[in-house]
Amino acid sequence: MQFQSITGQKETKEQLVQMIQHNRLSHALLFLGKEGSGALQLALAFAQYIVCKPQPAEVDLFAAEPQTNQPQTKENDSCGVCPACKKANELIHPDIHFSYPVITKKPGEKPISTDFIKEWREFIVANPYGNVYDWLQFIGAENKQGNITAHECNDIIRKLNLKSFESEYKILIMWMPEFLGKEGNKLLKLIEEPPPNTLFILVAENEDLILPTILSRTQLVKIPLLTNSEVEVALELNAGVKIEKAQQIAILAEGNYREAMQLLQHADDDWEVMLREWLNAIIRTGPVAQVKWIDETAKLGREKQKQFLKYFIHLLEEAVRLRVMDQPDIGQPTTVNDFASRLNKLCDLGQQEAIINELDKASYYIERNANAKMLFHALSIRLYHIINNKSLILVN
């Protein structure tokens, strides 16, 4: 993967290139970026840039004009055509190793990342901005928890103590070190005193979940979220989305390109109608309508349920902004501004804040396989009390 193929992140790309050019490369780096920021893609491109070996340009002995045997350069990016780049791009370079959460398929097994390398390569191609939930579903985890185990740590130590095959560097890219338990302390000595020309690249979303002993031994590279304009351009160029739709999706995605792609898949879903039916059932039509709505919503997949809740949260945030600024956002579709103004008539600022908190919690539970019928039934009751009774303090 080349830097030029990654959406946005211009300043981060320049920072990484300068690390190499100015010989400021630490032996252990932590790429810290929220979901959808492209942190893993940057790590892959950085590793390819390091192993890249530009080949001398071919010389035509019979050309009319004299040619010089100038090598291809890699000033700001890997060349993309040398054998090392081709192998790195296909995730088969012998000196670039990967570690990521895996599952136990059979009782008593001690799985390591290498056991899932075929699936890993397919996943990166199919879901370049996928998160750990996408990965675990891709390998058929269902309700199993992913882990980076002690057995995996032993395998990392073994591999990185071998001599490099082709490149000057041996590189380990560990994705989601948050899944590394106390067993990760096995790696401390290796990270602190690695063999010559050994590079660790940890790619994480939440530094609070990383072992402090490992965190303290890494150089932090912060990966910011994408801007709305970067998401818009990527949707237009990569997915062929019309500019109006790209703008709407970019606003809802809030810098998360994975979220943008999820929203694109559900672009034809009419969340407004669905939300109107739910609020009417809660406020006016009563339990029978609520049960019908809950039954239909429970049949949707988890991703659709999360997207719907995110849409509702976005409308409430727009309602708060409209209340404070006292003017509609010209960047928003008219329907969004209209619905936001109706929400302001329905509930006050405190009620809106309480509803957002409930929706956030519901989204969290959906990610963790909560029963959809029970969840939306409980959520409907809570919203009824917040809206009708202005009861903001609810029993958890």
C-alpha cells in the first residue's frame, strides 16, 4: 500500500516520511487513531516505504536520445513497482509480520495470527477501514472474544529473533494491542532491547486499554479523524457518490470513513420515516404501535440498528445547535433542519441530552449482542418517561 492511495492524512504522511529521511525512527511506534481514521492503512504504507528498494530504470541502448541509469526515487512514497513493494502490497513480504486478535476454533487450541493469515489478507482487501468487530465476524467468531495470546507473544519473539530475509528491517505490525492481556509483558524485553533493525508498529484505537508497560516504551504517532471534505472527496472518487449525497454522508460520518461506507450501504433507508413512526408510537399511539415497531426493528441487522440510532443522535445534536445558534445550518438538508426544529418543540435541552445518553448506551449494547427486542422495548419506555414526564433521572 502506498501513501498516495490513502484518504487524507497529508500531515501524518509527511511526518512519517520525515522520520525516515531525518533518521528519527524509533524502534517502537504507536499509531493511535480512532476507528475509520486509516491508522492501519498508514502503518501498512509506512512498512512498505521502509522496505521499498527502487530498481534502476531500464536503459534502451538503441534510443535516439542518451539515457541515464537513474533509479526510481522514493522521496515521499514507496515506488510501488519494485519486488519489495509488490510483496508488501500483497501482505506477503517475508520481513513484514502481522499480529491481530484471533479466536480459538476448537477447545484446547492455541491459535496464533499466522493461522489466520489467508483470512487477514482477504480482509484487508475487502475491508480496508474495517474495525475489530468486522474482523472477528469475518473469521466466524460469532460471540467469541478475540485475543492476542501468550502463545502469540512467544511466536512474535521467535520470528523477530530470526535474521531478515530481504529487507534491512524486520517489521511487526500489531493491530489492536488493546486485546493483548498481561501476557504482553512477555514482549517487554524484546521491545526495550530489540535485535538490530527491528521495528514494532502498534496500531490502536484506545490507549487506555493498552498495557502501561508497553505504552511507555513506544513513540506516539497520533492519527486524527478525517475532515468532512476528505470524506466527501473519497466518496466521490472511490465510490462514485454524487456530491450532494457525499456531503450528507460525510456530515453523519464525522471523520470516520468506515462509518461513511456503512452509511453509504444504507443510503436508501428512510430513517426519517422510521423515527417519526417510533416517536408517534411512544408519544401518541401507545403500546400496540410500539410493539409492532419494535418487532420490525428487531429484524434489522445490528449495523442498521446502529445507523438508525446514530441518525437520531445526529438530529438531536442539530436540534441543540439550532436552539443555541437560532438559525438553521445551511450545510444540512432542509428535511434535517425541519425535523430538528420539531424536536426542539417536543423537548427541552435537558431532555435532549438525556435522550442522547440513552441512545449512546443502546448503541453500545447493540455492539455487544444485546437482545434487540428487549433493548428497544426498554429504550421506548425510557424515552416515554423523558419526553412525557420530563423524568431525566432514570434507574439504570
